[in-house]
Amino acid sequence: MRSQTTYITRREPIATFGRNRNTVRLSKRSLGSISQIVIVSMLTLVFGLIYVAEGTKVTSYDYEISAVESEISEMTAKRDDLAVEKARLNSVATAKNSTVAAAMEDATVTGYAAD
């Protein structure tokens, strides 16, 4: 038998066995090329949908603006018609109350032309 026992005080850093430490080295996993293509295409799709959604918002605002503008033009036309009506009614009332109109005779039908 051998009486000499040799102990190694230092171990190599490649395979260190210590308390509560794993001795297995795991390799880092990375995404494959197909996974990267799928992720990029999904991101492109999401950004495209966001772009289209913003475009439809602008279009809906355009429809609302055109509806409000047509309503404004209709109300402007009504206001002009009412201003003409007001002027006509004021002129009739002014003519009734004038001294010249009070001095005039009422119009009567004197007759019709005979055949």
C-alpha cells in the first residue's frame, strides 16, 4: 500500500466544483433566422396597422369638418334669407306709418275691360 497521499490545493478554473454550484455549463441560446424573420414581420404588421388606424382617424375628421362646413353654409344662406325678409317687413311697416302713405287714397277696382 501506498502511504503517501497527495492533495491538490488548487483546482483548475475550468471545472470548479464548489458547494451549491452547478458543474454543468449551459450554452447561450439565440433565436434562429426563421424566428427573427417572424418577429420582424410581426413588428412590421403592427406598425402598418397603427399607420392605417391613424390614417382613418384623419379621414373621419375630414368628414366631420365637411359636415360642419356644409351646415355653416346652409345657416349662412338662411341668415341672408332672413335678412331680406326683415328688410321687406320693415319697409312695409315704414310705408304704413309714413305721412305720404297716409295722404294716399286706397286703391279700388273701378271696372274690368269689356270684351
